[in-house]
Amino acid sequence: MNLLIMLLLVSLSFGEVLRLKDFLRDTLEGNRELNALREDLLALQQEAEAAGRDLLPSVVFEERFLRTDIPAQVLFVKLNQERISASDLSPSVLNNPDPVSNFETSLRLEVPIWMGGGLRARRDIKALEVEVEKLRYRFAEERILLEAYETFINASFLREAVSVAMKNLDDAKEHLKIAEALYRTGVALLSDVLRAKVRVAKAEEGLKDAERRYRDSLEAMALLSGRDYSRLTPEPLGECPPLPEDLIVRAIENRPDLKALRKTLRLIDTRRSLKMSEIMPSLTAFASYTLYDRDTPFGSEGNGYSFGLSLTLRLNMGLSTIKKMKSEDHRRRALLQRIDHLKERIGYEVRKAVREYEASLAILSSAKRRLEEAEETVRIIKLRYKNGLARMVDLIDAQTQLEMARLDHLEALRRCHISYAKALFSAGLIREVLR
């Protein structure tokens, strides 16, 4: 506990404290991979909206120009322009007419009444694709959250490792002062002073290496979230949080990748319906109004309307549609196998993560005891050395064990936090770290 208080006080000199939750939110907002996936999702949503519009009536406006001397076309152009005369029906004129021009302006309305279920199937397919993509995006978010959590915990660990390295250097310098003072009084040997100096140099090297690794971790955080944290300091590692209960049951309910596969089952069934619509009759209503003029666009020498129904039935004699429907049946059975396999794998991942978490708790408890014992050992040997009852090599050995115990305790705490996050991720509950 004293060590944690000391580390917290030392951390104030690093800069403004950055909280874990703030970094995770920064990552969700600024991560480039997630930003790209969001754009893909928005594009798919636009396609889904467009597919839904296919059920609505469509309006076609068209302006055409024609000039011809083909007898049949000349006759019908003049009929449509309502300017045919008796002379136009003489055999010589019918067989060898003068060229005519025609501007045709038309407005056509088409209303799909029944397209064999194809239009609705296309709309439903796009809607389901959006739902599947949302679940995949959520799974990607959770994966990035886990990576961000690990990156932050590593940075916090390395920040505290710098604090430990500072403490190790201070202890080494204190031991050097004791050795020099005892050497001047003739109680200690020169070799004690030299050993203490070597220990100070070693502690200085360890501090420089810890600072380098800490700076690297801040860059890793910036790369992940798209923000600069050079002036901030990750908050210290707290106590390892407890895991929720019934992780396996909750995993089957919450894992986005499993939900996506289940949603894909509906997608396959809808695709089968779309292929079936190819052999179903379609019924369309239409209405049009047309203007005809020989001189100007949008002119109206002649005009007319038409409306009606169109019934279409298209059959492929090679039975390709039946084959396509059978292919979707095979895909469905394959997907059911993948769902069952993923359920088994999720159970394995959760059990493995929980075992890792429990092991890390045991290691953390052991590391705490070893740290307390190492601190007490150094205290006793320091007193004995001051009184001439122990050697400097004994004090240095004890100090080395204390430094290892400090780092082991930090490493055990780091491992416990990461195993906690991995267990939550395996159960689809990693977002709980944001609460």
C-alpha cells in the first residue's frame, strides 16, 4: 500500500492524469479503422434505403427526335401528329413518301404491383445486410476496445515502471552514501563503495530504459486513438476488478459475431426467396401521355394516352433457378455448422480466459507478499550493514531482490487487468470497462 501511495505521488510530476475511460472513448471516436468501417456502414445503409424505393412507382420523362422516309414510319408519324390527308393514302405517296420529322414528348408512369416477391426480397436483403454489418462493426469496436485497454494498461504499467526505476535509483544512491560514510570512518571496505557505485550506474541504465519504453507506449496510444498524449499521464493501475458471473451464458447472448451469424441465416432464407421470384409471374401497371410535333420539342400537334397492365412469366428451361435455390440450402447448412462451432469456441475462449484471470489473481497475491517480504529484508540488512553486521554484497543482493519484486508486482497487476479485459471480450462484455 505504501508503494502504491508513493507511486501515486510520484506520478503527479509526469503531467495531467489521463483516465482509462477517457482514452477508450477517444479511441472509439478517433480510431481510423473504426472511422473507415463507419463510412462503409453508412454506404450500405444508403443502398438499403435505395432498395426500399424500388417498391414505389417510377416516372419516366422522354423527349425523342426522329426524321425518316421509311414508308411505314412516315405514315404512322403523320397519324400521331394528326395531320394525315387523303393524298397521303395514294399508292405513289405511300410507296415513296417525303421525309418527315417528329418530336415525341412522353411521360410514363409505372407501378409495380407484384414482382414475384423480388422487390421486397431485395429490400429485405439490404436491410438484413445492414443489420449484419452493424453487428460486425460492433465486434470490430469491441476488438479495438480490447486493444486500447491493453495499450493503456501497458502504458500505465510502464509509467509506474519509471517510478519504480526512480525509486531503485534513489535507494542505490542512499546505499552508496552509507557505504562512503562507513568507508570514511574505516568501518567499510573500498570494495563496498565500488559495488554501490556499480549499482547506481545499473539503476541509472534501468531508468533510461524505462523512460524509453514509456515514451514508446504513449506513441502507441496516439496511433490507436489519433490523439496526442505526450503531455498527459495514464492513471495508475488500480486494484484488479472482479469478473461478472455466468460469463458463458452471457457470451452466447451477447457476442456480436455469433449474433451476426444468426442474422445471416435470415439473410440466406431471403436470398432464396429472391431467387425463387425469378420463376414467379410479375404484374405491372403503366400509364403514359405523349405529344407529337413536326417542328418543335414539347409541341402538341398530336397527343394521346395509353394505360394498361403487363403480366410477365419467365421460365428458364435449364432449371437454373432451381439450382440457385439449392445452392442457398447448402449455404444454410454450412452456416448452421459454423454457428455450432462458434458456440463451442466461445465456451472454450471464456473458460480459458477465466482460468487465466484466476491464475493472474493468485500470481498477484503472491507478488504482493514477496514485495512486502523483500522490503522488510532490505530494511533489516540495511540496519545490520550500518552496524557492521552485514556486507555490502548482502545489501545489494537484497536490493536486487526488492527491485525484482517491485517489477514483478507491477507485472502481476498488469497481467491481471489484461486477463480481466480478455475475459470480458470473450463474453462480449468488453464495453463494461466504459462504465
